[in-house]
Amino acid sequence: MKLGMMLGTVVAVVTVATSVQAMNTTAALEGCPLVARLDDTSKQWTSENYMAFGACGTFVRDMMYFQSAFGVCVPRETTPAQVARVLLKFLNDHPERHHEEVRLLAIDALRQVWACKQ
């Protein structure tokens, strides 16, 4: 069981790291506002069209899917637009961290809002 959990965590990290290769902090600040402006009840969020929202859409999808591997527990009813807003707010509030990997910044941002309860 523990081996399975460890393998799952490795897969999550590799998958999110791969989606991040195309997105740095600059790309997040430029591309995520489109995602963040979507209506929270939008039917636009389907598994087939995440790619249409570019690197940010793919990144948000991966963060939501693999969230528990990072100590993040986003409620089921949370929309991708809400996740993008949390990431953008964090990036705008912490310009001194823009040199860091956006994946690490996103994990910090999501943990501040939706940390898993111990």
C-alpha cells in the first residue's frame, strides 16, 4: 500500500512538472487571467478542452487532479477558474518570488487556501 502511494506521488510530481515546463511565472501572469475570468458555472471546463486554455488550463487541471500528493485538498465543488484566481492572487502578492518555479508557487498558494486537515 505504501509503495502504491509513493508511486502515485512520483507520477503526480512528474505529470505536474511536465505541464509546468511550458509555463513559467510570466506565462502564468499572462495566460491565467483568461482562465480566472471564466464563469464558475461554465460548461467550458471539460476534459477535452483544457488544452484550449493553454498552459494555464493544463496546469490548473493537473494541480486539481494531483492535489492531495502536495498536501492540498481543494473542495470538490471548486472550479478551475477559482484555482486560477488563487494562483494569480498569490503571484501578484509575491513578486519577490517570481524567480521560483511556478509549480512550487502554486503549491504554496493552494496550501494557503486549501491545506489538507491533519
